[in-house]
Amino acid sequence: MTEHLWFWLIDLIIPGLLLATGAAWRRFAPRRIDPHRGYRTARSTASGVAWRYAQRYFSALCLRFGATLLLLVSADRLINLLAGLMPPARLAYLNTAVG
């Protein structure tokens, strides 16, 4: 049981980082075009309006993918815990690949 919990916590690193990035970016995204941070592409740096839109969209994507991955990993872990289908270490590798 402890092994399942440990690997489940490891599997939550990627969804947790995505959710944290999305939440932080929603509130603290760079307001001006910055060459060192932000979602930078040729199109997003074309104008200030495009830059702000790209930062908002990036934060929404991080939140959406983080929540989806959190649900998938949690469901995967619960099913595996109840049914004992796969060893926890191998399942952790699978979840990392999906992430």
C-alpha cells in the first residue's frame, strides 16, 4: 500500500507542475513582450495584444491539461490499486510517458 502511495505522489509531479504553472501564469504573466520568459513565438511577439492573448491561452492550456492528467493518473492509480493489474513502478513509467 505504501508503495502505491509513493508512486502515486511521484506521478502527480507533472500534473501538479502544470496546474501550478497555469495558476501562476493566469495571475502573474508578463505584461510586456519579454525575450526571457513567457510563451514566445514569432506570432505571439508580433504585438502587445497577441502577447497578452498568448499568455492567457497558455495558462488556460496548462490548467486544462493539468486537470485532465490529474484525473487520468488518479483513475489509473485507483483502478490499479483495487485490481492489482500492474506493478506500481511499471505503472509510474507508463504515467510519466503519458505526461
